[in-house]
Amino acid sequence: MKYVLFDVDGTLIDAVSNQRRVWGTWAMRYGLDADEVYRVALRTRPMETFAEVAADRDPSECLALLHELEDEDVRSGVYAAFDGASELLHGLPPGAWALVTSNYEHRVRGRFLRTGLPVPDVIVDAAAVEEGKPSPVPYLQAAARLGAEPGDCLVIEDAPSGVRSGLSAGMTVWGVNAAAAVEGVHRHFVSLRDAVPHILARMSGPQEDAGV
């Protein structure tokens, strides 16, 4: 049996405007430049972002505010699934796919509820692992919970850290939603929509691993 493991934000859910708004509000609360904070947040984890842009602030306080703003955004923000996401997820066999996210499960469930996407049995979130992406741990845990061997798993990602995570886990990695291929991906698709028929075909037929 083949399995497919999905990143969430940027892969299935378009959350860029939400992330920018959350970080913008966070920056405003501390009197910081919103654009600069967002530029840093795009390339670092939250605690690293705080250390760079608000070194004089209590990081636990910074994180608590960020979590508060993110939870409020899940309740009131406008979300959209990428074109093809609903067709793809509804077309996969139950028990053959999982979500692997650097976010938290309750937010993922809230966003999926808002966008009408089905929720799988297995979600590996930030609280489930001590090492996040680009460590292989999140994807390896998802495979283990599905009862899958890493070599039988296809990872769908949009970001370099997620791609490195999947590759270091020994999995096939396809990149989506980017104009240029992320280094290391086995195949690249400009959009999730373009990837949908290939993912569904892989799940039902011979593997399609070669080529970018």
C-alpha cells in the first residue's frame, strides 16, 4: 500500500495573508515594524524570531500573544483551500494519508472545518514531536502511526524545511505551489492542482518518482 503525507500551510491551505496579518498585529503590540518582523518570521521559528526582533522581551510572553492571535485568526479569519485540495483529499483511501504540520492540531482542525476539507486519522503537529522540520522526525512519526515504511510514503510540501524533512526521512518528496522547484524534490508542480492527478495515479498505480 502507498501512503501520502501532506504539509498543511502553503500546501493544502493558503494561509499567507493570515500569517502576515497575525504577525502584523503582533508587531504592532510591541511597537515594531510589521514588514521587518514578517520577513524574519518567514525564515525562522517563532522563538528565533522573538530573539531577533524583540530580544528585550520575555519570549514566553511573546509566544503567548502569538498563540492568542493565531487562535483568534482560526475563529475569525478568512481561509481558502488551494484549488484541487478538496478533490484530492476526498479521493484518497482512508488510512492512507496524514497531515504533518508545524502548527497545532486544533488550528488545523479549525481551518479544515472552515474550508470543508476532510480530516485524516493521523495528524502530527508541533506538540507531537520534540524536533520539528527540517528534522525527519515529524514525517517518520506520521509513517509509523500509519503503519507505513518510509520508502512507501510520498511527501507533498511547499517549503525548503519540509522538503529536507521528507528527504531525510527517506521518502519521495514532491513540491507544489512554487514557481521554481525547491532543491531536492523528486518532482515539481507549479500548483497543487497540477499535482492532483499525479498523486491520485501514484496511489492507485506504479510509482511516479522520477523527474522534476
